Amino acid sequence: MTRVAVGCDHGGYVLKDSVIKTLRELGADVVDMGCDSAEISVDYPKYGEAVARAVASGECDLGVLMCGTGIGISIAANKVKGIRAAVVTNTYMAKLTKNHNDANIIALGGRVISPKEAEEIVKAWYTAQYEGGRHQRRIDMISEIERNEQR
């Protein structure tokens, strides 16, 4: 069973229940890493890092992050070595980010898409497969950038 870490700040909380429901319907084991309300302002880097570390460590296989736009929380997640988090606003992007970029985390914006759109995006990404082939060379290049940055 695929384990998926889910995290959000207050701006992405509006999508959280729909995302979790959809992942569970797809057979995923969901690990909810917060936040728990839209009422209290919280800092997105905390949740982006928590989900990214869960994925990078292998504790979880994949992750879904949500903030107001998906941008800030994806930037935070991408600071963790081994993470390829992509902001996704439609099903086409969701499918291709898995097919071509092997994105292990997607980021969604609660102020950009609706809960129904989030459900469709999560389905498209979760069920898509990485194509490898010519795309692997580019993933390897990204990994090389990470290795060089760590020096």
C-alpha cells in the first residue's frame, strides 16, 4: 500500500478533506501531518518540510501539500534533498509531472482551485506512471545539481 503524507497551512486547509478522501478511495494509506484548521494562521514552511522529510526518508512514498497558492509550500519542500515537488493547477499538469518529472510531491493552492478540482488533480497524479526513458537523464541532472549544492 502506498503511504502518502498530506500537509497544509491555513490557506490550503479548504482542500485537505477532499484530498484525503480521494487518496483513501484510491487505496492510499494517508498520513495527516496537519494543520488542523483554517481559523489559525500557521507557517507553511513547517508543513512543507515535514511532508518532504517523510517522503525523502522513505517513511512515506509520496506527498501532497496545500497552501494558498501551492507555491510557498512547494519551495519549502524542494529544499529537502531528493524531493521533486511540483505546483499543479490542472489534471494535465498533474499527469505530466508524474510522467516526465517523477514528482514525488504535488502542491495545490486552496485559493487557486476548488476541492472538486483538487480531487481530479490528485487522481490524475496518483494514477499516472513515471515514463523513465529520455526523462531519466533529466532527473539525473537534477540529482547532480543537488549533489553539487551539498558540497
